[in-house]
Amino acid sequence: MKAVVLSDWGGPENFFVQDVPKPTIKADEVLVQVKAFGVNPADFKTRTGTAPYAKGYTHPIILGWDMAGEVVEAGSDVTTFKPGDAVYGMVNFPEPGQAYAEYVAAPAAHLALKPATLSFEEAAAAPLAVLTAWQALTEHGQLKAGEKVLIQAASGGVGHLGVQLAKALGAHVIGTTSGKNADFVKSLGADEVIDYTQMKVDEVLNDVDLVFDTAGADTIFDSARVLKPNGRLISIAYGAMDKVLAIRPDIRAERILVHTSGDDLRTINQLIDDGKLKINVSRVLPASQMAEAHQSLESRRTTGKIVLTF
């Protein structure tokens, strides 16, 4: 099979499309013929070797976790999927998922059936980002209907899903974005949009129940300042939460790392089927343009998600 292989830590020039052996599956796994696979900021952080979980990786390596495709073989212990099923998921995160390939060996517990309303490209764009947003808002943020939530970087890969999920959960949703993406964020259901190039959120907000910060360390202190006492700050950015708590000891602040869950995807599938969650794919590229995909991600100016195919 063909795969995008990373030869060493460093820049995207270290990616090469190569022929490699097709994976064999274990009893609890399925072999998926990949129709499309997604890329995430976690991918380029892993590529450069800066992600903490990358320390045990050895080169050459196949990166990637998000994929969608068709089951072609099921292990002897698998009862949930059969050959021919269309599935999607985030495979083995944060261990190597090896999703940048034509075939992936995936634990059945990491997958869900692909919603019929999603294309393979849309499904491949979803898992890591949608699981991150869902777990941040529900498992960690404990968001309740009627609460006010701020989504930092609301037009991004995770942020655009966070806006929709928070709205589906009954929250009053505020999103930050640049002015050119304001209409996009409003179309997702945001009740308010703040153009971060024109104003600082802590100058216009001070009564937020929950902040989901997907933007990065530069915004974490502003995020803390807008919370009401006993508010919650959930971040996916690397940052010193002890410094945040030093300026706001009256809030709960937590940095999270997404975990793989086919069960969570099945719950999210209902929102997709009900039309409450749409996946925005900004670009679909051939696998040979992996370097361009990573460069676009690192610019942090993408709207929605980038997907690749063979």
C-alpha cells in the first residue's frame, strides 16, 4: 500500500509517499481501506517532535489519527463491524495511529459507523476535533443549558465544532475570530462574535461561565479574566495553568488532551443526523501535498479542516 512516511523530526519536507507493507490486524481490530484522512495541529506538533507524547516514536513513521473508510476485514473478537461498513474514527491517539495510509489497522472500540449524511472527506475531518470539543464542553467543562460560553478561535478546526456543540447543548455562545470570518461563525449559531483584531475579550466580557480556549498560550490570560467567580477554563493549548490560577484563584482551570472514544462518536452521530452539527472542510488535497497541508495548518489561519486522499 501507499503511505505518507515521515523520515525524521523537522519540517514538512521530511514527508515522502512510499510503498509500505499493508498492516495486519489483531483480534480486536478491523482493517479499514482509507477513503480520506484528516490533519490536525497535533500532527505538526508531532512531526516536529515537540508534542510530549512523541518522545517514544521512532523513524521512519506514519503519522495521523483521523480517517474514514470501509472495513475490509474484521478480527475474530469484533462484533460491532463487518466488511463493507463505512466507518470513521481517531485511531490509537496519542500512540501512532498511522492514518496517513491507504489501509489502517484500527481497534474497533475507536471507531463508529459513518453518518450517512457525511461524505468520507467530511467524516475524516471530524474525529480528533469533534471529540476534543465534545469532551472539553461536556466531560471537563460540564456545560449546562443557559450558561454563557466563550469559544476562542471559533472559526478553526476545533472551534467551529465547539460553537455548534455548545449551541446544541443549549448555551449562549460567544465566539472570537477575525473580522473576515465573523459571518462564518455567526452561521454556525454563535449568539455573539468578537473580532479579536479590533478588541480584547476582557474589555467587553466579565460574566462568562465557561471558556473553551483553542487559540493558544497568547489568549489564556484573557480567557481567565472574562470568567465569573467559580467559572471554568478548559484549554487545549500548552500553557502554565499555575500562572493562570495565580491571577484568578477563584476559577477552575484545566488543560486537557483528547482521548479516543467510539462511544462519544456514536453520541455525536445523533447530533449530525439531526442537522445540529456540520463539518466544514476547507480543502481536500492529494496525499502527495502533505507538506502543503502541514504548512497551512501551521499558519493558524485555516477555516475548518484540511483533508487528504490517495
